[in-house]
Amino acid sequence: MAVLTPSEALLEKAGKLIDRAIAAGADQADAVVVRHRSTSVSVRNGQVENTNSAEADDFSLRVFVGQRVGSVSAGEGADEDALAARAVAMARVSPEDPYAGLADKEYLATDWPDLDLFDATEPGADALTETAREMEEVALGVEGVSASVGAGASSGMAGLVLATSHGFAGAYQRSGFSRSVAVIAGEGTRMERDYDFDSRVFYDDLDPAAQLGRMAGERAARRVNPRRLSTASDITVVFDPRVARGLIGHLVGAINGAAVARKSTFLRDSLGKSVATPALTLRDDPRVRRGSASRPFDGEGVAAAPLTMIEDGILQQWYLASPTARELGLTTNGRASRGAGGATPSPTNVRIAPGEVTPEEMIRSVGTGLYVTELIGQGVNLLTGEYSRGASGFWIEDGEIAYPVSEVTIASNLRHMFAHMILADDIDPKYAIAAPTIAVEGMTLAGD
């Protein structure tokens, strides 16, 4: 008798859950198993503060009785018959949902490529501890650094097993490794904090611990003795890639079909229209090899394929899962994420086409402005597009980084910001959102 792999065994169990659900009275059903395994270590001043290890397989069964939906979740070892009966009973007393149902069978993936998403390396708690200590030690050795906030390293994997009553069965797993360190530079009321981190699918792709520590220390040291700025309008703000990714994340959130259906995005009437500078093209690609957000199929089993979401500033499509697509009178484009409650749209690997200037050339062309390295607060309203965030970074003067600044607020409207972006060429594809340095003209700065 052949021995089943862990994924095959979970797929078999998911199939049995579906069979029991149909026997209990469901018209359709799907079963998901989300796998988690992780080990993490954090240190401060060379001493281990926390060591955590976790492992779980969480089952979720979703059933459809007509247009009524019921979902239940359980851990390993749950009574399958009881789980199925409970899900069907819940569905029968639920309100009807006209958009409920599995993805249309014609869109299901029948095969998929190997995206090279799993590294079996297990560094272990001792190796993670040594990595964290090395990052911290190197960071503390940078001139001007006065204290450690802490350092950490982790390894783990996450997997998805999905089976449906209309014939889909698939599984994949993705490994993940990360390192981070944060330190303080300066003394007393002039202390400033900064950090560096890295996260990769493959262990050997991580930035060296010493490099991360040195960068964190140098960033913190550069921020010592910041100045305040006077309130001004029509300022050019340059977003460092670390914060530019968040800016592009707001754009991605604004073109999510779920937000469109809820009428909670300021771009809800913008399909086929200009939503950004003509220099901006945004692609979403779930098939990036070793990509941090790659997946061979989506949370409904729909085939994954690259999409151009915005081309030359023109919005081409929304992020869609089947229920959202039905509500909007469209068809899914394979961007469903599956949670215990159902399928909702979400991005995969977001890639911005690079600009034609280097970050240095961009800063020189700005002349006078603000280079932002950190944002504070949640002052972004996707319903109206209003944007107001606390910021710190560096003042740009005569085309050069002049001195550190802090305790300022930058404000504008996202519609204006997207239309007035200038993109640099420094794309780093290792992140789920790969955004370059971005300059935005015509923002307001609130200071003293």
C-alpha cells in the first residue's frame, strides 16, 4: 500500500468532508486546510527574549444549500460527520445570498507549473538565535548607535489544500524566512530609531545578517538631531521604497472588487478611466518563481495568470473572486483568497513598471522637498481618497539630502497623488509589492 504524502493525506480528508457534506444535504461544498509551521526567536542585548514554535492544520468546510451558505472550522481530529452536519444545519437557517456558490467549473485550474515555492531548510532555534545576535551586535557597533530595540529571526511554512464538490483538488506550500533588527541612535530626547529587515521564500536568498545590522545602525545614526519644518504647500515629497510600497498598496486596495461592491472606494466609477499618471503600469503576477505572494491557483481553485491591472495610468480591471464578480456582473479573474467565511479578492505579486531616472537623479531634479523614510498613523480614507500621515525623513535642499526632519504631517488626496507620481528605476522584486522610489508633486506639509 502506497504511503500518502502529508498533502495527499489532507486532500483525502478534505474529499471525505465534502462527501459527508453532500450526504448531509448540501448541494455544493468545498473544504480547505490551511497549514502552518513556524519557529521564531527574538533577542535583545544579546539575550534571548522569546522562542516560539507552532504547528497546525486548520480545517474549514463551506457548504451551499441553494443560495444559503454555512461554514465551520475545526482542528485536526474533529468528527467529520458532526462537522458536515453542523455546516449544513447552519446553511439551512442562513439568509439567502444571490451571489453565493463555487467558482464556475470552466475557470478551474486543471494543471499548474512548479513555482519553486518550498525550501526544506530548517535552521532551528540555535541558528536563528545566532543570526539575531549577529544582526544586533553589528548594528550596535555602528558609530552613534546607543541601544538595541531588539532583533529577530524566523522560519516556517504555510500551505493550502483545497478540494471542491465539482472536481477540483490541489495543494501547495510556501516556505518563509525572515530577519529583522531595530536600534536607537542618540541620547535623551534626541534619540531616533530605525530598522532593517528581509523576508524570502528561500533561506539562502536572505540578505546577510551583518549587512542588515549595519544598515539598521547607519539608518538610525543618520536620523539623529532632526529638525522641525515650517508649514508649506505645493511641496514635492519623495517616498523611499520602504514607504512607497504602502502608497502603491493604497492604490491596490482602491481597485479591489470587494471595495467596489461595497461602494467604499473613491475609484468605484473609474473602470476604463485614468486613475494615475500615464507613466504607471501595474501588473499582478501570481506565477513569479519564488515570489512571496505566488500561488499556482487561487482560493477557489481558479487558474492563476498574470494580469495588467493598470496600463499607462488607465484602470483595466478590478481584483475579483467569484462572489464579488457575480455581484458586479463580471467573471472572476483568479484573485480569490479563501478564509473561513468565504472567498474574497486579494492581490498577489504586484509589480510597478520602473521609471527612467535613478533615485539620485530624481532627488537632484526635485531641488527642494521632503524625502520620507517613515510614516506614522492611519490617516488614509479610501472612500474619499483623503490622505494625511505623520512623517519623518530628510529635507532635500539644492538637490541633495540636507538634514534629518521629524514630527511633520504630509497631506493630499490619493487621486491627486496617483496622477502626480514620478517613478524611479529602483524596483526590488523580492517584496509582494515591488515599488520604486516615488516622488509626488503638490503635497501639503504641516509643521511648526
